[in-house]
Amino acid sequence: MTVSSFSKRALVTGGNGWLGRRLLEALIVDGWQIRCLIPAEEQAASLAKMNVDIVRGDVRSAEARRAFLQNADGATLFHLAGVIHPQAGAAVFDAINHRAGVALVEASAHLRRAVVMSSNSPIGCNPAPDHIFDENSPYNPYMGYGRSKMLLEQALRQRIASGISPEIVIIRAPWFYGPGQPPRQTLFFRMIREGKMPIFGNGLNCRSMAYTDSLAQGLILAAHSDQAKGEIFWIADARPYSMNEIIGTVAEVLEKDFNLPVKSPARHLPNVISDAARFVDASLQAAGLYHQKIHVLSEMNQTIACSIAKAQNVLGYRPIVELREGMRRSITWCLQNRHNI
């Protein structure tokens, strides 16, 4: 990896989120000065304690974007803000993930680089359990979220091809996990502990996962590397895990590391249940509606797996931990913060 000297000034959207806070902590350790765009309704006391400059506003607002980007020539944008599970219906996917993201980068021509968070969803699900995506895999977006991220990527790739400033790096992250998790991830742990987390089919379908601190490391490497300019990178753990391994590992950590009783192993349910959920999910989203639990259920029998070889070779990326240690750290954080597992 070739690294050039540049001003360590970071503009971060989504800094108050699960991954965002871990990125801010890593940026501070790396010596960056940071400005965050935070929605007016969100609490940001913890960010203020980090000595982070806070701009209040909605990423969809041109006025908020101008205030956020002003007097920041040569800075690096880390654009993490997005919506995964909208409460206001499926139309929000396009408004925030696609249109607001493109508008933000278009307004950032005076910046040095934009490192933009995408997802596995624009590429969809692998055609077989042993198949692995790489950066050349074709688009096949999964539902509204995947389409919104695909449109964002396509617009950014047009800018890259045209050589328009700022420099752009696209990061694709799969299912991530780690300290600071939201309630939905704690619910996942609790369902495993109570023996209520089902496995669909034989459980051999694989999922790539990304420990949040590893992902933060990948984002910073993408900002530093000269060779990252104009590129796309998958950032994840070293290898994909089967659903049997994911659920079994969490159960083992709960029992062996924390002496928390875990009820009988998860039940295996027929694939048709997840398949039916996928049909319902697509129908709801076509009507402009969104149901989080149905959406999550629709993916549970799918393989979503990627290779991190390019990030390793170009960025020098190395995952910090693998699944067992990452889950142990996640559960430690939950217990320290009195989450009900």
C-alpha cells in the first residue's frame, strides 16, 4: 500500500451510529480532527465528549450539507449515514441512501477524498453456498435497500470514470457485529440463548460478517492509500461462516465464557418459510411498505459471502478478530451496559 501525506481532517456522516462511533474512536487514535453531521433529533453528548465538532442537520437538506462541508478544503469525507430498516416506508431508501448520498459527494468537490459506505445488498445473494463474491461480481440488488445502494454506487462510478473531484472509494460491508450494537443484535443473542433462533434448511448457507473495529480499520486504510482511489473494496472477516457456525458460536460463548445458560439447540425449519417471507417482503416493499422482521427472515436461508483478497492486497487490510472473539467482545459490551441478553 502506498500512502501519501495529507491533512487528517475528517467529515463523518452517521458518526452517531453503531459503526460510526467505532470509526470516530479509531480516527481519534489515528490523530484526525473530526466534524460530524448529526440529525437534530439525535442525542450527541457522547460525541461532544470526544471533542468532535458537531453540525446539526439532515443529510437530505442542501443547507445542512453546505454547513457540514464549508471551510473543509482538502478534508476526507467518510459517508456512513444511511437507512437499513426504515420506519417511514420503503421510499426512504432512495431518498437517503441514493439521492442524498450522491448530492453530498457532488457538493464535496473541494475535499480530497470521499470514502463511501455501501453494502453487500447491491450484489444480492450468492447463487450457491460455495460461491464467493468479489469486486467484479455483477449487480443483482436485494430489495429496496439493495437497489438504493446500487444506484448510489453507479452514480459514484460515473463520477470516478469522469475524473471529477473528489477522489472516491467505495466500501462494501456485509452483516456487521461488535460492541455498541443496537437492540436488534441483542435480540439475536437473546433468541439464541432462549433456543428461539431458528436455522433454515441445513444451515450450511454462509454469511460474511465484519467486526466493527475491523471495518473501521478498513475505512481508514481506504482514506490513506494512494492505490485506493477510484476503487471498490469488500471489507469483512477473513472468511464467511455458515449459519450453523454463527449460531453455535454465540451459544458456546454465552455458556462457556459467561456461564449463561442456553436452552436446547436452535430448531431447523424448512427453507420454504424463509422463501415465503421473501415473497411477502418484496410485495410489501412494492407497495411502499417495510417490515423489519419479515425482511430479516427473508434472508436467513441465503448465502451472502465475499472475498476480501483485494482489500488485503491493495490496502494491507487485516481483520482484527474472527467470529468467536468478536462475539465475546460484543457480549461483554452488552453485559457491561446492562443489555438484556
